[in-house]
Amino acid sequence: MKQIVINTESQAGTTAYGLFQREGLAPGDSLLLMRRPRLPQDTWLTMVMLVMLAARHFLKRKGSGEPRADELLLELRSNNGAQELRKELKEEFNVEVILDPEADDEREFWANVGLWGLSRAYAEDEPDISQIKLLEPNPDYIPWKPGT
């Protein structure tokens, strides 16, 4: 059992199918869909549905060939929604779909607070020390040994 990570910034829908082939998606695996970049809810839901439909197509047809877009759209139309498709993948193929948590306003606020705090760590007038290399050893360094 392995976890296949799908980054929605670079992979979605039928492009995920190639990843399923390379990684060898099999019953019992899990799919982690990363919500990158932050997408509107309707776009995110469409991407999730297309990836799950591609996974179902791959597992049903044992990787016999990439689905055509019109096949996925017909399946999308006849489907009862993302939750039903997620449940079907779990029950029929034991494939768990894990969705990256939605970035809500509170999470975004605290992430910005952290960035603000980090930006205050250095003053404007401090010298740039990123190019300095430490060339002399620390004579006071004593390596740690168990039991000391």
C-alpha cells in the first residue's frame, strides 16, 4: 500500500492518469490531492472529481489506456457527486482519497502572522552574512557521548 500525491498545480484530470501508470496505482493505495495553488471551491471540486474519475477508470480497466475527455465528462454527468465517488473508490477498490484541507481565513491569518514575525527577526541595518563561511573550529566544542 502506497500513497500517491497529486499536486493540482501541475497535475489534474487526465494528466494524473500518467502518474497512476508510473506509480502503479493498485487497490489498497491512497491518493493525496494537494490543493496548490489556492483554488476557488468550484475549480477545486472539478479537479478532485476528474482525478477520482481517472483513478476509477484506471482501476476498472487495469491501466489499458488513458480515458478520453468525453468519456470522463459522461461519467461526470452520470455521477452522484464527489462524496459518492470517493465512497465508491473506497468500497470497490479500497482506495482512500485524502483531500488537502481547505485554507480557511483563520489558517491564512495565522500563516501571515508567522511570516510577519519572521520578517521582524532581522533589522534593516543588519549586515548580510549569508556569504560568510565559518572557517575556524570551535575550541570549546565537546562531542556528546552516551552516559556523559
